[in-house]
Amino acid sequence: MNCHESRELIFLMREGELTADESGRLRNHLRTCAECTALQTEAVQLMKHLNRIRSVEPALSDPETLTSEILSAAALEQQKRSHSGFPKNILNVFSTRPLRLVYSTFVLGAAALFVIQQLETAQSVDSLERRMMIRQGGRTGIQMEYAVPANIMNVFPRSREAQSYLYDTGAQQKNGTIVLNAGTIARAMDLVGDVVFRSLNIPSYETGRKSLETIMEQLQQATRVRVTINPKE
Amino acid sequence: MNPRSTRVSDKEIVNLMNAACRGDSSAFAAVVRATQGLAFSLAFRFLSDEEDAKDVVQEAFVNVWKHLADFDPSKKFTTWLYAIVSNLSVDSLRSRKRRRTLLAAGSENRTDPIDPADIESIHANAELAAIIRRLTGDLPPTQKLVFTLRDLQDCSIAEVAEVTGLSVGSVKTNLHLARKRMKELLTPYEHMKEHPA
């Protein structure tokens, strides 16, 4: 074994990482090579540090709350699935050729519309993020958290990413009003729709601009802060 | 696999999963209680953030619930769970990095040497997260995942391969590269200890 080969194996020293043959050849090489032996000493030291880090088990604070959140989210998923099924015999309506044509045209049209809407939303969110970057300069997400009332946390109890979208728009808070951005709120809804709507006691939702007015109203009630949509969006 | 967080045997988990598949939601709740600690531990060690880790764990179990019928009882449940948590953690990390790049507030890629004394003094989640973040912050996601599964979660090489879908050879290569990088971060302090100025 040469030094190059030895250095490929030297960091693999935990049980099951080297074959018996590789271990034997590495041992033989180390007997004759001071440089590789020095590297191996460093590798052994590294493994001691890693053992120490591994011995610290991350503490899960309040596991029962996490369990309930998981079970609620799973139950919501179950509800969604049980409500979304089409009755099988409805498909018989489309059994004749002319109706199949109408149906296919409708599906294709709806798909095209959906793609266009998604592209518009994506562009809107991207441009918003670029503007945020310019406006906020070096400010971090943590600092932005102070820009909105604390009770908005109750509306978004889980996803931090969704919260940060709201915090970002919350930076526009003026005279007791939070000005929310249509593209941003739609993105936040996509991220935590179920959790948010459960918190607001809304049985179901559709993302997109049609439902934004309802969302605003519910957010306003939940946060007791006046909420408006950015007219520029 | 790390047995510290679960008190229910693999066989019992399989029985509970079979019951959950038949619609027994209390069996699913028992699976969650028995394994959420393991899932959290992996997500926390990979993401170095408690809240992000909880988000990933919640999403992972919803995925388990949605795909109960896909569970293969001949395989370990924890391996399946780890695969789901790993994928979601990698997605979460990418999303976090993308946002930090946009906001020009990136602090993820810290490459300063690490004082081993900081490792010895880890007691709470915050200290653990800080050390892991500094050790693994600049690793590519695959190296980071392999390192987390093997060196922090204590999975065997075969389990890491199964969770990640990599070959055993590729797991070893990624592990070697990750540990080599860790050594570079820790060695300057070791040398200072041996040869004080």
C-alpha cells in the first residue's frame, strides 16, 4: 500500500468501514510511514471528538405537543382525502364521444390556466424577494420578526418559512395596519395551508387570488390588526 | 441504528404499522410517540435548528400517514422513516440557503477552526447546534447527510446506504471526505495545544 491509498482509508476506522484485508494492509503501511501515522493520530483524535458530539442526544422539548400537532395534521390529511374522491359513476356521464371531447377540452383549458397562474405567482414572489433584498439591505430574518405583532405567531404556529414570509410583508406595517402582499400570502398559504386554516377554523381553502379577501378577513379577526392587500400587487 | 430514543421493538412497530394500515389511528399515534424522538434527532442534527427540525418531523409523519400502504414490513420502519426525514431535511436546508442568499445574511458557511474545548462543553441543544453547524456548514448536502447518519445518528454503513440510496462505496467516499474536512477544522487548535507559542 502507498501513502495515497493509505490516506483514502485512514479516516475510515469505525467498525465495518474497512474490510479485514484493507485493515491489514493499512496497518502494515503505518508501521513504515511516519507521515501517515501522524495523520492517523489526528484521525483518532477526530473520532474522539465525534464520539463526544454523538453522545449528546438533542432534547425534544414538549414531545406531547409535537405528537398532537402530527396527529392533527394527519387527521386533516385524512379529511382532505375523504372529501376529494369523485363518485365513480360520475365518469359514466362522459362515456359518449362528443362529451368526452368537451370534457378533454375543459381539462386541457383548466390545466393551461393553472400553469399560467402558477407562473404569474412565481414571478410575483421572485420580484417581491428581490425588492425585499434591496429594501432591507443587511437586516436578518430575526430582526424582521419584531416588525409585526407577536399574536401573529398564533396564526402560524408551525412553519417558520411561512412565518418569515409574513414577517417580511409585516415590515410594511404602518399606522396599526399590516399591508400584506398578495403573492406572498399565497405562497405562505401553500406552505402551511392546513395548519393556518385549522387555526382559523376554516374547513377548506383554495390558494390563489380568489380566496385572498377571505384570508385577509380571517387574519384580521385572528390578529385584531387591520389587514389590507398591497394595491401595487 | 441508534436505540436511545425508542422503547418499542422493531417487531412491535411493524405490528402497529399493520394495525394503522387497517385504519387504527391509535396504532399510528403509538408509532409517532415511539419514533418521533429518532426523527427529531436526525432532523435536528442535520439542520442544527430545533423549529426547522420539528417542521420536518411533522411533515415526515404526515407523509408516513399518507403512504401507510407503501410500508414494507420486511424492512425496518426506522430506515423508511429516516429516508423520508432525510429527503425533507435536504429540501428544508436548500430552501433555507436560498432565502439566506436572497437576504444576503448567510452565516451557514463558517469555516473558522473549532476549539475542541467547545465540543467538551456541549450541554444543551443550542451548543450542540452551534458546533454541528460549524463542523458541517460548508459540506455538500450528500456528505453532510452521510456524515450525520453515520457519525451522529450511529447508523451502520449498510443502513446509511439504504436510507440515502447510495452504494456502500459511495457512502464510504462521502464519509471519508466529510471527516477529512472535520479534521481540517479541528487540527489548528490541536497543534496549538501541542506547540503553544
